[in-house]
Amino acid sequence: MKSILLIEDNFEVRENTAEILELAGYRVIKAENGKIGVELAQKENPDLVVCDIMMPVLDGYGVLHLLGKNSDTALIPFIFLTAKSERTDLRKGMEMGADDYLTKPFDDIELLNAVESRLKKSEMLKQRVLSHMDQFNSLFSNVSGIEDLTKISERQQVRSYRKKDIIFSEGDSPSGLYLMKRGKVKTFKSHELGKDLITKFLQPGDFFGYLSMLDDRNHLESAEALEDSEVIIFPKEDFFRIIYHSPAVTQQFVRMLSGNISEERERLLALAYSSVRKRTAQALVKLRERYHDGSANDFSMAISREDLANMVGTATESLIRTLSDFREEGIIRISGSTITLTDLTRLQRMKN
């Protein structure tokens, strides 16, 4: 049964719309505002989102923006509900990435046709990917599908790296597409004075190294194993063969590039205007989002103070003072290189 997340602040419209969809055989998840809707989308991973534009707390544009930033929800088809019929408002939603819109009041047939059309198009996109690449469905599923992804190329290699091994260095000529299979890897840029800035922490299921190939230039950053790791490497020639012959896969990489650009924009704003305390809180929450496996309420991770400082964009001494403050405030615990987040709510409040 397909699931649909319905985000609508008007009780009558929400209940009536949900009833129509349920009678048509869909499982409906209801949210009364945008904030709750985003939380449910991340938790439930619905097949489609139907969302009002004008809502309290967080409007529909904000919902679409936040879902688009999260790789787990970015590909979910999105339909706007709006009482506004002005062309400019509708254009804004479509330019942001909405797949369709319905103008209130709408009838049962209009709603069901729009929903069916979006779900069918999403399914067709997945099938096209499968037809162009042998079992490339891991791009549309969870990390558990990595083994299928290794069948893209018969010439793919699996390489093992020990902690602190360099996978590639800034200035190297790109030789292939990298996919994390096991472990943790960081990418970073080095300053001429010897200072590093960590650009990303990678986890199993993440692609990396493709930007330089698409831009036909040497690597603009380095990659280093943070712990014993395994990386799948697909030859450069096979990567371009797939890109040239599969529009659906090209679209997927464009989405990934768009997400990287948005992330870098936020990072630059934080470096320019946020305090070290706020940036440290953001970094700790970001690490939890990437590496927490859900096995415990508290999140712990062993990370060197230098690496964390390079992620925050500050001196190691400043980071250590900030972590000491967090420990005294009961926000974190520290044991050697391991940091445990004990008050996630305060960290999240601090980073916003």
C-alpha cells in the first residue's frame, strides 16, 4: 500500500482530503503544520507528500526546502495545495522543485489523478534507472542495497584502507567514482599555511570524488580514512558511460551536486556569522545525524580534537575550551577522544 503524507492546517480540508485518499486505498499520514510534517516525512519516508502552502509554524515552501536538503527525502514526489491561483505563487513552488499543484477547492477526481500521476512517474523513474544500470536501485533505497550497487561495473574494485590512509590527495587526477562500503572517511582542503578544513564526513552509501570528473579537473580536496574502511572504486570510463546513457542517473547526480552546493552555502554563512560555540554545536549535531545508528539514546563518537576543529573551522585550542564549557554545562561527556552527546535538545537549540 502506497503511503501519502498530507500536511494541511485546516482541519476540515485535512480530514476530507484524507478520507478521499483512504477510500482510494492509500495509507494517509496526517500533519497539522509544516514542522510536524517534516518530522513525519523523515520518520515515515512516504511515497508522496501533499502539502498546503500557507500554514503556521512552517509554510509549504519551508517544508519543500527542508525535505530537498535531506538525501532521504529529496526524491519524494511533492504536490502543493494552494488557495492562491496567481501564476507567480505557483511558479515559485515549481521552481523550488515541486512536482505538481492543486488549487483549492479541488474535487475528488482532480486529487486522485494528480496523486496517481505523480506516483506513476516516480515509479517509472525508478524502473528507468534499473533498466539502464544493473540493479542500481540502491540509489532509491537504504544502505543495505550497497551490494547491488557493486554490479554497476564488472571492473569495480574494493580497496581497504587503514586509519589515516590517504585515498586521494588534492591535485591528483581523478581515476574513478568512489563509494563508501564500510567505515568512515573525511574529505578536506588544505591551506598553504598547513591548516585543514574538513568539507565532509562520509558514511557507507555515500558517493565521492565525482565532482572533479564531471568538471574535468584534478581533485580539489583530499580524502582520508578516519578508521579502517572499505571503498568501492568504479573506473572513470564506466562512470561516464553510465552518465551519458542514463538521463535518470544523471538527474540523480545533479540532485547530489545541488545538495552539496546548498550545504556549502550554509557552511560559509556559519563560518562568516556564527560563533565558535554555535558552530561546534552544529558540528556535533551533524555528526550525530550522519553516524547515529539508533541503537542508543546517547550518541558517542571517537574523533580527534584537530579533526573536529577543522570541521568547525577554528583553532584546536578554541574548540577544546568550547568542549570544556559544554561538558561543564552537562551537554556532553568526554572520555579520551570519545565525545558523548547527553543533551541533544540543548545542542539543537543552540545551533538554530
